[in-house]
Amino acid sequence: MTNHDDVATSLEQLLESLIKMVGRANKNNGNLQIKINDMNESIESLQKRISQLEWIMKGQLKERDWGPIRNYPTHPHTHTPSEIHDHISHF
């Protein structure tokens, strides 16, 4: 009869050990998921910054292509000073 008790005790210890292992694995999985989410947020932030830099660079390239000489109206009486200012400030 003692033999059955030893087997039952061993099985109980094994079951407890397995439950602890599953618990640790779940905890590790949760920690990994948090890290993955953090990394995804960082990647999204980097992608936004890259898009902003691309937008700025494209704007600078367009401005460079336009060159330092710009055509302004030769007949100021056809445009109000505020319209000319608005036109200039867009560049």
C-alpha cells in the first residue's frame, strides 16, 4: 500500500511542477507580448518621423528646383499687398 502512496505523491509533485512551469511560461509570454507591443509602437513612431523627414526633404528639393529667382507680379495694382504677401509666404 505504501507503494501506491509513493506513486500518488510523486504524481502530485509532478503535477505541481508542471503547473508552475505553465505559469512561468504564461508570464514570460505576457512579458514578451508587452515588449512586442512596445517595439511596434516604437516602429510606428519611427515611421512617422521618417515620413516627416521625407516630406521636409521633398519640400526643400522643390524649393531648390524653383531656384532663388521667383516671378512676382509686375502690376501691383492688380494684386493687393496682402495677396502678394500671401503668395510670397507660401514659399
